[in-house]
Amino acid sequence: MSEHPGDHWPEVLLPASLNALRPLACPDLVRLGRRNDGGYVLPSCVLPHVGVLLSFGINLDWSFEEAVCRARPGLAIQSYDHTVGPRALWRRTLQALRSSGQPWRWRWHEAMRHLADRRRFTGFFSGTQRHFEERIGSGEGTTGLDRVFSRLDADSGVLLKCDIEGDEYAVFGDVLRHGKRLAAILIEFHDTQGRRAEFLRHVEHALNEFSLVHLHGNNWAHAAADGLPMVIELTLVRKDLLPAGLPQRLQLPVIGVDQPNRADGPDFRLRFSEST
């Protein structure tokens, strides 16, 4: 295995216009969750300040949620994903059995796989680890952030993970309205080329209360002409939880922490301009 996750792609120097995205070089970054796609990076100093994990978007991978529970025993979880849950997984099981044009052996295999997913799901999401089969958003038929936070203990510090496939733009303003409740935000932004101005505006607003401590390009997508990955994972931490005087990190990915989301492809190698 290559020592550096991006050895096969040349390093890209990002334009100075993107210097607002230079993360602070936190010395205690840890990666929690499964290898490659599904893991998230945050400073370990955040965990003692967290009493609940809000998780927007899980699909069939809750390895991050499991890892956070191991690192922070007693943590409560409230997850939201309208595409998965006991009912949704039961529907997938029935759909597999009824799939026309497929051999019976294939249908049976798929049905058993969905049943196994359902058992894993119900085994993890129980008690204080709750799941809501609801879509996070701001429009009709969605659950808004005010409703989400009304379900939480008002005294609990919150770690937010958000991977909702483009809907993050619609809710991020509401996320920041509840910023004083949040210890950290782990969020994936999509289409940072087509929505560049909107993306940078959201980051600028977040930096009023939070510091950017990690950035990673998701290599399932391509990069814009200036080198910025079109899908980006950000870690934002409330400023008062970080030590003073941290330098900025000019080169990414972070060796020993980051992994390419797509295991069979190289990671993005990024360098920020040193100009102010």
C-alpha cells in the first residue's frame, strides 16, 4: 500500500480565493467509522463536550455512530434517514422476493441480505440510540431543525453529522441558528462547483462561531477546473473548544488520518496558497 493516500495524483495548488478553506492544524484529529467511505474526522478534544450525536443520513452504514459510542460511552444518538429503517428494510425484503425476471436463488439471497440488515439496524438503534424514518429538510413533508432540536435535552452538547446528498444547502442556515448547542459539525457539501458561491457563503457564516479543522475531498466525484473537489467533507468545531494559536494546515490529506472514500482510487492532494 502506498504510504501517501494520494501518491498517484499530482498535488493541486488551490487559488488564493479559496484560502478561507484552510483548516487549522489540530494535533488530535481522529478518524471514526469504517475504512474509506463512511468514516469521519474530528478532534478528540470535542468528545468530552458531547452528550448527543445528531446523525443526518446513514443509509446502511452506521459504523461512525458505533465508533462514537465506543469512544464516548453513554452517548445518546438521534439519527434521521427516510430511506432506511425497519419498515423500509422490510419493504426491500418483499421487493426482492417479488422481483420479476430474476432467478429464485438470487431473489432469496437478496431477501436474506435485507433481513440481515434489518436485524443489524434494530440491534443498534434501540433505547437511547433512536432512529427517525424522516427526511431532514425545510419544505413540506420534511422535518425541520427546530423540530429536531426540540427532541433533545436542552443541556446536552451536540455533535452533528450531516450527509444528506445536496439537501445540506437547504438546512445549513437553520443548523447555524442552533450553533450555540453544537460542539462540532461534520458535513459533506455536494456540487461545490455549480453551487460555489452558495457553498463559500455557508462556510463564511459558519466561521463566525466555528473553526474549520479538517477538509477532505471525496474521490467518488471529480474536481472543478481550479482543483477544488466537487464533494467536500468539512469538520467545524466551536471556537471555544480549541486551544489558541493553532497554525493553519496548508497541505492535505492528513497522512495517517485521511483515507480515500473510494478505495480503488487515489485521494485528492491539495495545497493551499500561503498568501493572505
